[in-house]
Amino acid sequence: MPRERLAMLEDKFKRKGVFFILLGRHFIGLRAQIFLVSGIMRMHPLKFLLADAFTVTFTIAVMVSIGYVGAHSLEDIGIDTSKAKYVAILLFITFFTGYLVIAHFRGKKKKNF
């Protein structure tokens, strides 16, 4: 990476690093990378911990609320979760079988050429 671009990225991270942590923690693919970049860019540990603690508190509150509301709404509408298990298993078997069939025919196609 050119030094100019690295310097630009370092400057942006110094100015907006807390925002990157607040936002990046909620994206599964970015979470580990944001933590690594915070260390590489030498972000102050206290600043990092405060931003991360705030984000975790917000995330936990939202997830627990969704779980609470969702659990009560399942009871209200009378969904039997045991039926949902069987549907999920059936969908998994269907998709896995489809994957195997497609992989089998692709393998035959490659052998013919």
C-alpha cells in the first residue's frame, strides 16, 4: 500500500475511529478486523474500551428486547415451535440434496470436456 494512502487511512481512523468501532461491531465480517485495526493504528486502549462497552450495552439491550417481544408474540399467535423444527430439518435436507445433485452434474460436465 502506498505511504500516502496509509497516512490518509491513519488520519481517518484517528478522527473517526470510535465511529468505526460503533458501526463495525455490528457487522459480523468486520468485527475482528475493526479490533485488529484499532490495535495496529495504536488507538488509546481506554478510548477503545469505552466505545466497545457502549456498543455492547446497546447491542445487548436491543437483542434482549427483541427476544422478549418475540417470545411473547410466539405464545400470542400460538405457533408450535416443534413444527418449526421439522420444517427447518426438511429445508436443510432439501437444500443439501439439491447441492449434492448440482455438484454431481457439474463434476460430470467437467469430465466430459
